[in-house]
Amino acid sequence: MYPKLLKTIELLKNQEISEERKATLAPLVDFIQKRLEEQKEITINFICTHNSRRSHLSQVWAQVASAYYDIPNITCYSGGTEETAMFPKVAETLQEQGLFISKISGTDNPVYAIKYDEDRHPIIGFSKRYDSSFNPTNGFVAIMTCSQADGGCPFIAGADKRIPITFEDPKMSDNTSEQTKVYNERSLQIGAEMFYVFSQIKK
């Protein structure tokens, strides 16, 4: 993994996770552990309303954490209840925290290649509906990263399990002097929680 990213990971591993949040994260730990013991593929789809901020941050940090802890057969996706675009500040924040990001398509809904290691395939980031053909169709766990998507999407077709793990939307800071700080903090919070999840997995 890239040196700057490894420094960020040390920060993530040292962040305090409250007992309340650990309880929220426990069903995801249990899902991954059970699948691992059954030697099955582990597919996670992080879902929010617009697939523009929190779901992307969750997807990226979960994939990085699985690689860091060497948990096999993990593939992370993200989707929304509607398609918009990955918000540019998300890419900027992740790059600042040590990932290497390149835009591989410059449409209204750009496609990004997000690399965390020279020897691993990049994570492909762009906005899409959760049931897009790019995403898994069955056998996955659906992680609802915002309360709007959780409430507005009572049924996720093909999901073996559905778990609400919601985060506050950094969008509230857009066009303010606090934006960089808020996106950085939200990314670190999500990263810390995903690293906690994968640190609990027994191989």
C-alpha cells in the first residue's frame, strides 16, 4: 500500500469506536465471519440515496481494510436509490488521505479508478443505482449508509441480509469554510469503523 495511505491507516486504527457503534457494526462482522467460515464469496453493497458521498467512502475503506487485514474473497460495491455523480470532494478527500485517484471518464457522472496498492486492481467509483448491472444481483449484504435510503428502500432485491450502518451526510458542509474539515472527518470516521469491522474477523 502507498506510504501516505499507511499513515492514514495508523490514524484509523487508533480512533476510538464507541460501544454503541460497535453494536451497530456487529451484524456486519458476523456476516463476514460466517461467510468466511463457509468459504463463500463475501459481497458487500453500500447503499445511500444518491451514491455520491457516504456509500463511496464506505465502499473504498471497506475494500482497503479487507486487503490490509488480508481477508480473502471480499468485493465491495456501492449504489444509490437514484443515480447522480460521485461528489468531487470525495475523490479529493481520499486522494489527500493517500489513495491514488484518476478520472477515467469525464461525463456528467465521471468514472474514477481508485488505487490503494500498486499490485491490486483499482476500485471503480461512479454513481449508479444499487441494482445497476455493474453491482451484484444476489448473495450480498446491503449496508444502508443513510437513514433516507434505509427508510425509503424497505426491500433490496437479491440481498441475503440488510444492515443499517448510517453516517451523517458531509453534504451539510458544502459551500462553507468547514467543507474540507467535515469531509476529512467523515472519511476518517467511516474508515475507522470499516477497519474495526475487519480487525474483528478471525481467519
